[in-house]
Amino acid sequence: MLDNRFDPAAVEGRIYQAWENAGAFKAGRPERAGADPYCIVIPPPNVTGSLHMGHALNNTLQDILCRFQRMRGRDVLWQVGTDHAGIATQMVVERQLAERQQPGRRELGREAFVEKVWAWKEESGGAIINQLKRLGASCDWSRERFTMDEGLSRAVLKVFVRLYKEGLIYKDKRLVNWDPKFQSAISDLEVVQVEVKGHLWHFRYPIEGTDEFITVATTRPETMLGDTAVAVHPDDERYTHLVGKFAVLPLVGRRIPIVADEYSDPEKGTGAVKITPAHDFNDFEVGKRHDLPMINVLDAEARMLLAGNEDFLDGAAPGPDLDAVLALHGQSREAARKAIVALMEERGLLDQITPNVHTVPHGDRSNVVIEPWLTDQWYVDAHTLAQPALKAVREGRTSFVPKNWEKTYFEWLENIQPWCVSRQLWWGHQIPAWYGPDGTVFVEETEEEAMAAALAHCVEARIITDEEARALAEDPDKLAAFITRDEDVLDTWFSSALWPFSTLGWPDETAELKRFYPTSVLITGFDIIFFWVARMMMMGLHFMDDEVPFKDVYIHALVRDEKGAKMSKSKGNVIDPLSLIDEYGADALRFTLAAMAAQGRDIKLSTNRVEGYRNFSTKLWNAARFAEMNECRRDPAFVPAAASSTLNRWILSETQRAITEVTEAIEAYRFNEAAGAAYRFVWNIFCDWYLELAKPVFMSADSPWKAETRATTAFVLDETLRLLHPFMPFLTEELWERTGGDGLLTLASWPALEGLDAPDAEAELGWLVDLITEVRSVRAEMNVPAGAQIPLALVGASDETTARAKLWNDALVRLARLSSIAFASEAPAGAVQLVVRGETAALPLAGIIDMDAEAVRLSKELAKAADDVARVDVKLGNPDFLARAKEEVIEEQRERRDAAEARAAKIREALARLGKA
């Protein structure tokens, strides 16, 4: 006998262990050798990470697809793995060393520190894998990969070397996002724009040979020491006479040209902007256009780099001003800023200071201000690699869902900049580049190959003789010192870009690579279209013979809090998926996320929604208990198409329809519609109507339909468990086992019914359901007391309706709480009329409720609803409100309006029934 309730905590671990013991999720199971392959690669979570709500949504949707396709007989590979997460992991281990009062990274040295990281990874890394199992993820755990494992590392080396030798990887001096705390370049994804209340300092720069000044404004006075030009708009008549002349950089004395460039905005500030190419991304582009010097005035820790800086000193005028500036060498940006403002004020060159609210880039992990910094880095020629990636999507070889995300993809790739792939870290794939004694770089997969290339080069360039080369080759110590390896490591996105084919065994020609590449679909968030999706497209097309890495890209939305605000620790509104699983079970969380995952719409998550779908689990569990108590058991001889009871033919037809709706919705990645169709069928049709209407049959001692109804109930319950399994795997697997299902449900077939359409049964039962539903609605709208039994009159009923009413009389009376059912040629006086499937029914409510008073009450409610709509319309019609309000606030107002409009529509309908509309 089933327990009184479903207890997720008591069964989830046991069920998952059963799946693993059976190897249920392994790709290439023998019975699927001839099946069509289906492959999804998991967006690899950081090895330092823990399950957050974005992971929960992403992996729930992937799991729905994988379980669905597995049940349809496909050979499914859900490729799992984790990312080594360069900065995050290095930071975790450095913090651990400090907490344990052990030597730090630099005291340990590179080799010993990397050993510490590997030890941490084996001991504590990858906790998120077990958390994914708690969610129910059906990955092929036997194929788990790590971006630093031996196979993926070999793939990374091969890709880097090949791209270098094809001229698509090179070293260049450009601006990067520099994190002074980690002393490394970081990606745009690791930069957070923080709004701060700062100042705008207006400085007066003298015009060479005149008494005139040009005033520029800056939020970063310390960078003026690296200015190499002043830019004005070519159409700005105020400055036309100055273009081509020189300003003299205050405090430094350097002559800097005044150039015409459209980057300068005549409407902003003074219309003149200082150009510091080495410390601003926009200025860097201006500098390239005008061939300006690039002067770096900060060191790796963002301290002033002035003394001994030849670029800075070139063109500087010796004297007291320069001495005062050089005294700032080694100071922090903040200290230098104050000092420079003071020096400019002393010299009468500070025009004014104005308040200024602006965004300042911060490192998402270091929380320090990121510095645009000029440094030598390794770059990928992303523009060249982007062209096939653009073409593939334009030709439809890869499609985005929703399609509007293709525009984002195109815009970024069409304007793509060189991709900085080097990081000044110790944890990661060390760049396979070695430098010879003359600085020549040798890029090879192994040190031995680089050494051979370096010796050959040095002999050819006559740096060493053949004899010296042979002597070096015989002396390991001298040979090891002959070349020096680049200390930088690769951006983690570089290895992740290879994920769809490197995880399948590339560069070897493995059976898995041949079978599962290209993958079927990628599910990911919109925020990494640039950083991951586009780069996988570029690398996949380049290294896999112009074959796209995936056919579809499904972009899911954000999970926000119930008010629509983005979740953040600082706001205190983060919802922990593991806590929800603890409280409500994994199935309730999964179904909630699926039911709310409408394409292109963010999810507003509340615990009430999860609790609601926990109640859905309870509803199904209770339905199974009801079936068990009424001896509804699987009948191997049951043939659905042979069912003869109208009620049973109706539920079988509805089951077939639900299966079709859910199947088509999953295939179209309309997860919310699939979940909605399953929910409506299970809760409304099967539980609320079919089982309720079947009760008299089960209770009857001599019903001719009893055996058939039992068999039908058991059959539909089985089909329901199959239908719900991708969404609610634990609950359905438990019920499958407890009701005697054959084998594991997760390996059972997907339901596929046909030939069960029963339009006559649907017409009969549909009429019954609609009539009861309408009567219940009228009772609710008109405030009819819950215990009151009211009469129903069928007006001018057809013979068919008359027959139905007599056949289902007991069900109508019981479920609609009626006192009687009568047939009349005209509606009784004081009756509320309703039309059901073209025929009229009347509820004589006079004497049961005060019809006039009810009309007054409804009119007041309608006026209140209209006021609510009007108030929202005023807000939404206010351009100032729309400009200032947060997105979630505007969306909340729109939802309020929709709710008020829906309420008003229901009230108008009720008034019409009273004849008061």
C-alpha cells in the first residue's frame, strides 16, 4: 500500500542510486547501438561553484530534453564536466593557504602552488556535480571531463599551435581589462560596472605659442600624465582654428596635438576631450586612427609608473613641475589623483569641479577598480574566425531559439575585436610558447619540439655554431636554460570553446566524436552568447571541417525574485535551489522552473510557486493511492482502442491529446507549454474529472464498466507517469516502481498513442464538464452560499442534451451542488442564464441571492477594477516614469494592469448574466 504522502527526502537518494547502478544514463548502451544519437554538452560549471538558480534552470531544461529523447529510444549522451576556473580557483587556494598560515603562492613557487591547486581540486573541487545529481540531472557521469584533464589539455595545445602557425594567434601590445589585485588581464565577463558618485574635473590646457587655453574634463585626473592629444569634433566651430595646433600638457610640458575626431561629442562637457590611448579603450582607438604615442603611466598594481619610464619622459620638460610629478612615482591611483588636482589648482589650471555619477568597472571577484592597461598579450584573430560562424547561422545550419537572439550574436561577431587569450595566472593551460636567446618565439606542442626549432633558428641566424648546438644538445642543464617558456596561461574560455569536440576525444578520431558531433542542442544563458556560444561556433567550424558544433541554441532567460528583481547577495534576495529541494523536493522545483520557462521571458520565482507544484506532486500521489484502493491494476490484456465506456473512451482520447501536446511543445523548446499541458491533463482532466466521474463505477457492485474502468485507470496512470517523467523524475520513478512497473521508468518508452480519438465521447463529456464548470463559476461570481443547493433548468434542450442530462443526472447534481434538474421551454423568472456549447441553461437565483444588491456590488467592483487600470495607465503613459523606473517595476505595473483587466472582464460577464450590462 502506498504511504499517505510522498516524501522526497526519503526516496530521492535511493532512486538516483538505482539509476546509477543500472547505468541508465550511459551513452552507447548495447540495446541502442542502432538508435539515432542525441547529444547535449553541459555548460561546464566552475569547479569552485555551487548550484545556484541559474544552474537549476539550465540543467532542468537540459534534463527534460535528455530524458525525453532517451525515452523515445535515442542514444543520448549528456556530456558533463567542469571548468578549471582560473582566477576563481587560484583565489580559493590562495585564501586557503592564508587561513592555514601556510606559505603563499609566491613563496611556494609555481610548481608547488599548482600541486596545491590539484590537491584542492581532488579534495574539495566539483561539489556541484553531486548537487546536480540532487536536482536529478541524468548526465553520463562515466564520461565526466575537466578542462585541465590530460585529453582536453592536449586538445588545447594542438589548437593553440595550429592557430599560431596559421597566423590566427599572435602577440600584440593592446589595452586589456587589468585587475591590479590579481595582476592579470581578465575578460569582459569578469568586469562589473558599478555606479559611483564621483566628480568631473575641468582642466585648462595651454595652447602652444598663445595665451589661449582649451578646457577638457576628466573623471580620472591621474591619467592626464599619459595624455598624447586633445580631440575635438571636426564640425565644432569653436575649435576649428585649433585643429593641427598643439597644447602643452600641464605639469609635464609635453607637446600634444589637437586632432579632429568624431569621438568627441560637442554636446558633452566642453566638447574637447583629453586622449590617453594607454588608459582608455575609446582613446586607444582614437590613438590608432591618429598614430598617437601610447604612454603607460601605471604599473601592474595600478601605482604610478613615472621614474625611469622612457615613454613618459620622452618630450617632458625638465623643471619644478616635472619634479613634483615624478615625486608621485609608486603612489596609488587615488593618492596621485588628489595630488594632481592640487597641483593643477595651485597653477590656476583647475577650471571647475562638478558632481558626476558614472559607472566604474570593477573586478567581479577582486572588487577593485579595473584598469584599462597597455600590455603585451596573446590574441586570437577573432574577426577571421567569426566569418564562418556568421555564415553558419545566416544559412540556418545553427538556429537560435528564440530567434531574436541571432541579432545579438550577429552584432557582436560583426564588430568583434581581437580576443585576448592570455592571463597572468599560474592555474590554467600554460601557453606553449618559448623564447630563444634573441627573443624569437617558438610555439610548439612540446618543449622538445620548441628546443629543436630554437636550435635550428639560432644556427641559421648564426647566433650559435653547429658545434655549439651539438654541445648544448649534450648538456641537459644548459639546454634547459637555452629557451624560456612564456609564464602566462590561457583564458578559461579558450579551453571551453573546444568543449563540444574536445570532450568527445578530439584530436583523436574517436567513435564518440564520429557518432555525437555535431551535438543536437546547446542550452545556455544569454549572457555568454559572446563569451562561449560564439567562440564554440568559431572553433568548431575551424577544427571540425566546417561542421557546426550544435544544430540548435536555446537561450533561456534569467531567474529573478518574485518581484522581478535580479537576485544578488547584496539585495539579500537570493533563493537557494538546494534549500528548496530540501523543503519541497527536486520535482517541485524542476516543474516550477519548467512551467515558468516561457521563451524570452524572465522567471519570477517565489517559494509559493514551488509549494504549489509540490501540491501537484501530492495530487498525483493521491490519485495513485485512489487507484490502488480501487484495485486499478495493470491488465496486460487491456486494449485501449477496444474500450467501450464513453467515460473511458473520453479519458483515453484526452490522454492521447495530452501526449501530442507535450511532445510537440518539448520538440519546439516550449517548456512552459509542455509543463502546462501536462499539468492541465493530470490535475484537471484525470484527477478532477475522470476519477471523480469514475467513483460511482468503482462504488457500484454490479456496474458493467467496472473492470474496464479499473484497467483504463491503471493504463492512464502509467501513461501519465511516462509523460511527467522528464519533468518530475523522482516522483514518477517511485510510483512506477511501487505500482509494479516493468524495469526503470527512466528507460521505459515515451508514450505514443494513436487511433483513440473519440469525438462523440468528447462531445458528451465535454458538455458535462463545461456545464458543471459554468455553474460553479456563476456560484462564485454571484456569491451564492457554498452550502446552497440550487435548481438548474435546461431551456429548449435538444434531444441529445436531454439524454445526456438524464444519463449524467447524479454527477451533475453532486458536482454542481444542484437541488434538481428540470427541462423548460423558457428561462424561469429571476434566472441567470448561461450558454454551454450552443445550448441555454438557467439558474433561478431569485430568493437565493438579492439580484439587485448583487448587481450593485458587481458594479462597484467593476468601477474599482477600472480605477486600477486607469492608475496604471497614467504611470505607463508617463515618459519620465518609463525612463527612470527599473525594468522589473515597469513589468510589475503591466502585470497589475492585465490582472485588473481580466477581473473587469469577469465582472462584466457576471453583470451580463444578471441583465445589467
